[in-house]
Amino acid sequence: MEWERWGFSHPTKEFLDNPELQEKNLAKYKQFKKYRSEIIEAALDIENLLNVVLLHFLAGQDYQRHKLLRAFVFDADFCTFMQKRKMLSQIFEIFPKSFDFLIPDDSKKLRRDINDLVLERNIFAHGNIFIDTRDGSVLLEYYQGGIRKEKIDEERIQSILEKCKPIDRMLVELNDFLRNNRLEITEPDVKFTKTYATD
């Protein structure tokens, strides 16, 4: 099944009078609709892998606890992809000695790349695709501190998907490490202090 409606902007007389041109633009729209699905699918896959990394860190191989954590935390509405990225960042910052096998720059790059992927996923998931009938270019309209429009092409799509590969590879490495090495964490490497505000 397929959703039939499609978006185009600035319809010229030539476009409106030319069924062949309309079909050509529709084919391009459908192609970029598929590209959007690929980006969302890649982001979902990486989010699921991040879930597994966090679960192995928090509960080891206790899969009953995995189920509980998934039900009450990771699958809950409040626990977004960005929240999970923040959890990973906090784990790296609070327990750096547990992950000293990682090059510091790699862990920073991983967090930065996941952050970028979350933003890209949100743009494509919540944005609208249009074909500009004046020149056949593809426009992505989204909200980010105001309505924005930008031209996108296959190179942009490929760039996003290519950036997913090192994220995937690093998360697989982390997961393998956590699954095969039981971390004995007695106290965090960083001391916390609490500050309370009063009226």
C-alpha cells in the first residue's frame, strides 16, 4: 500500500499542463520519501542498539532486569533517543575508568555523532518534503527555532547514512565489551554534591 498524496511547490504553467513532467516529479518525490524512511530506520536501529548497551551496563546479563528496565524506563514516552544519549554521556563521565579502553576522542565523537543523528532523524521524521517544480529540486521544510527550508539531494542522504556506520560499529564494540566483562562499580569516579533552592 502507498500513501498517494505528494507535495510540490511553485507550480508553473508548464508543470500543470504537462502530465509527463508531473510524473517525473512524482517519481522523485517517492524516491526521497523512501530515503526518509531509510534515515528513520537507521536511527531506530541505532537507538535499539544503544538500549542494549545501556541495559548491559545497568543490569549485566540479568535479562529479567532488562525486561523491567525496558518496560519502566527505555520504552516509556519520557525516555527519548536524546535522553538515552545523555545517559551514555553521563556513564562515560561518571565512570571513565570503566571505559579506559576507549580513546577519549572516540567517546566524544560517538556522543557528538549520536546527537547529530537524533537531530537529523527529527528533521526528516517531522519535516515535509516538497518538489520545487521550477527546477525539480527537493525541498525539506522543518521547524527548528522557526520554519526552515533547505534543498536536499542524494549526497545529503548518503552522508547521513554513512555517518551511521561508525556509530553502529562503536556501539557494537561497547556492547561486546559490556556483555563479556562484568564491571565491578563500587562508587563513581566523580563526586556529586547536591544544592537545594529555598524560598
